[in-house]
Amino acid sequence: MLTILGFSMVICFMYLIMTKRMSALIALILIPILFALLGGFYQGLGEMMLKGVKTLAPTGVMLTFSILYFGIMIDAGLFDPLVKYILRIVKGDPVKVLAGTAILTLLVSLDGDSSTTYMIAIAAFLPLYRKLGLNILMMTCVVNLASGIMNLSPWGGPTARAAAALDINALDIFVPMLPAIFLGCVSLVAVATWFGIQERRRLGRQNVGALHDIKLNLGGGTFEECEKNKRPKMFWPNLLLTTALLVLLVVGIVPIQILFMVSFALAVMLNYPKLSEQKDRIASHAANVLAVTSLIFAAGVFTGILSGTGMVDAMAKSVLSIIPPAFGPYLPVFTAIISMPFTFFMSNDAFYFGILPVIAQTAAGYGISAEEIARASIIGQPFHLISPLVPSLYLLTGLAKVDVGEHQKFAIKWGIFISLMLMVGGLLFGAFPLYHSVS
């Protein structure tokens, strides 16, 4: 009963937002409540939702001040030289723009943090895409999947979780997966190039001409307003502050929420010392902040009910129970395949700490090592980051100002493709076997 209820809830939610019959914000709140009531969970429903909201509250704080920080930096013109430099290189060619988006995002994603990647990549490329009239969904798709691939690093969340859950070394998971990760990167660049070819056919190579009309303001506004907010004399102080912020993010000696709060306070004081200017800049980004953070807290309601009612556990156990004994030698491939839907429908914590140990224990009976199962389990991460249960997804779509449902509808097939290419790479280069013979 719980299994059917859980899958029905997720499918209903996805259908409603993809068909635009309901906004993601409203669906995240009302759909889980409706299904919880249908399942008879009247007692403690409020506590479940509050627990989920509390769990995501730190993420909401981080996103609030990170959007404000990068919004201030864009207003001040920190990224103008980068965009102009990129424009000179690509010369208005959509193929170069899309391929460059993939390559740059893959490099930026080396820190293993999706939120940071999205903020940097969108800040750098969104004005360029708008200038050239390119499809913004192509950009969000490439950036989303690039982060999913590079999130497999030892300091990224999935690999670290798999290592902790199975009590193995993260490097023992990561190093044999390097060829597969490289194949995933090449596949993503190929997809981005294909996007670029499509856009070149639609738009042609463009003469970018003068760069004076590029509007680097995530909060919107006219060209005159954008120019008024620019602070060219503060370029080097802003660059030093942003570099220090990114270094501290990677080092991790300060909680990310506090880091962004302090950085935002310093940034707004440096660039806009007058109180009236500060109020105007904060107000200009308020709509963007509200759009993202409201979704985060609404997602807390969804995940709180999904976990609190036991739907997640029931969904996982029901799938594992249907594995026939003859399928045992194929468990690594099975793990790789189910890692896509499992991490899409539930959190990484639920999958890696709840499901993976059960699979690994079963696989041990067939002589399959925990390392092989762990490598297979991270295959679905590019697809995972498209899930509505991933908070950073709302940061990505919020910064790019695209609808969550539209992004998912566009990106899901490509997320599956990149995950499958990682699996092919894992099989071809021996990270895990297709079939493990039982002696």
C-alpha cells in the first residue's frame, strides 16, 4: 500500500508540474498532504512536514544569501570582463558557446558543490545566451548534467556517502571510475555540441558587434539602471572577495550559510555604501530570492511526508524484493540501473544509507565486492540532480529564470543518456562487471 502510495505521489507531482497544471510551489505542498491523508496519516502529519522544513532550512538560508551575493556582484559588473572575453572567443557561434558552457562548467564543478557551480556558471553564461538569443533550457541542461558528472569526485556527496555506508575508501570507488567519468564528460560535450548545431541552424552565426547592450542583472531592469549600478572601480576588491569566498567554500572551515551571509554583508557595503542604495539592490533581487527559497521550504514538506510516512522505505524494499536469485550475478548492473530512479525519487541519504548496504550484503553472497557495488551506485547522479527533491535544482532554475517543469521535461532524457554513458564506461573499463560468475 505504501509503495503504491509513494510512487503514485511522485508520478502525480511530476505530471502536474510538467504539464503546467499546477506550479511546483503549490504541488510540493498540496500533493504530499493529499496522498498522506489518503493513506490515513492524520496523526503527526504536521510534525512530519515541520521536520522536513527544518531539515532544508539551512539550505534555504544558504540560497537566500548566495543569490543576494552573486546578484550584487553581477549588478556591480564583476562578470562583465569574463562575458566580453567569451564573446570575443566564440564570435557569435552557438556551437562554441554550448561546447564552452559544458567545458567551463565541468571545470567549475571540480569543487563538488552543485550550488556554487550553478551560481558561477549561470552568472557567467546567462547574459551571453540572452545576447545571442540562445535557448536557455539548453544552458540549464548542460550545467545541470555537468555538475552531476563531476559530483562523483571523492569530495562530492555521492561517493563520500557510498564509501561511508559500505565502510570502504572513497578513492577505491573513484579511481577505477575515472575512465567512465571521462567518457561521461566527452558525451556531455558532444550533447552540448549537438545543441549548438541546432541553434546554429536556427539562428546562424551572429555578429555580436558592440557589447554595450549586454544586461548583466539577474534582478532585471533597464539598460540605464544596469549601468547606474555598475561599480567598475570596485572590480579588484570584488574579485578578491569572491575568490576568498570560493576558496573558503572548498576548504570548508566556515559553515556555508554563515560564509554567504558575511560575504553578502561585505559586498553590499563595499559596492553600495548608502543605505538607500542597499535597499534598492536587495529589493531588486527579492523576487528571485523568494521564488527559490519558497520552493526549498515547500520541498521540505514533500520530503518530510515522504520520509515520515515510511513511503521511501516501502518503495525501496518492494523493488529489492522482486530481484530473482538468478539475477544475483548481475547485481552491479542492476545497481547502476536502479540508481537512476531510486535517487530521483528519494534523497541520496535514503539511497546510500538505506538501500545500498542491503544490495552490497546480497552481492557479497555472489562474490561481488562492496567497491564494485559502490561504483555502480553512483552512476545515476547526473539524472539525480534533475530530481524535484534536490534543493539546488531550484537555485539553477531560479537564477536562469526558467520553469522547473520545463527544465525537467527538456533535461530528463539527456540525464538518462549521460548516466547510461557512465554505466557503459564503467563496464568497458572494468569499474564493475556485467556478470560475476559464481564459483
